[in-house]
Amino acid sequence: MNSISHYFFSLNSLQVFPNPTTKGKVVNLIVKRKGQYSIALMNNKSEALHTQQILVNNSNEINLFSIPANIEKGNYVIKGINMQNKKTFQCTIQVV
């Protein structure tokens, strides 16, 4: 996959809302493609703080993702991995 198509895939594959959010809340994730995914909330040291498996049956369906109550306020990355083809994507989220 060339860098332009990877960039396009990353930008359009995941949406999260509400953003910003508060710790201990649940956010909505929209994954653009069907499949089974591992979704992780990552800190600035690339450590996974919370991981969740989701199954997307329909394109653009809303899935729930929990934000841990014990994290600090700040910016985090939500990273997704397609379990079938191992493609990754990510977006940022602010916890206030």
C-alpha cells in the first residue's frame, strides 16, 4: 500500500464522538469497513491503557468504546487493527 492510500485509509476509517470527552465515559466509534477489530486507547508512550474487541457487521455502524475512569486528562490516540488483514488506523481524542 503506498503512503497516499494508507493516509486516505487512516483518515476515513474511524470516527469518534463526542470529542473531547470525559474520563469514565463511553464514546461512539464509527468504523467504516466491516470486520473484527481490536481497538486500543494509547497514551503518549504508545502504551495501551484500554483494549476492546469489536465486530462491525455493517459499514458505518456505531460501536461503544469505554474511556477508563483512572486516566489523566490529556490527548490520547485510539488505534484500531483489523484482525483479518492487520491494517491499522488511528485518531486522536481529548479527555477533559
